[in-house]
Amino acid sequence: MQGEPAATVHPADAPERGVTEGTLIRVMLEAEVDGAPISSDELAAYLSLLLFGGIDTTSIALAGMALHL
């Protein structure tokens, strides 16, 4: 990923930032790969993938619904 993440969130800071227990972001903050926590860059990449994947899926679903109206 190019550049620095706009903001980083450490799992210990999550409650102060409003990231509640059981949310996807909180689960990802606490995720580990081979026993080591994922880096801020990896977390930003995963969240970007989810965000932009969701936008694409939603826009295609809405276009399909409009087509069939």
C-alpha cells in the first residue's frame, strides 16, 4: 500500500475511538496471523478492500434492481 495510513488504531485504543466489542473492525484489530498481530498497513489494506468491494457490490445490485423495475 502506498503512503501511510490516514490513522492507526491500536487494539488498546479501540474503546476510546468508539470501536465496540464484536464489530468487524474490532475483530480485525485483534486478528493474528501465525501468532503475530497484523500490521497497520495490512489492516488498512483489508478494510479498504472490504469498503470498496462493498461499494461495487451495492452499486451493481442497485443497477440490477433498477433494470428490472
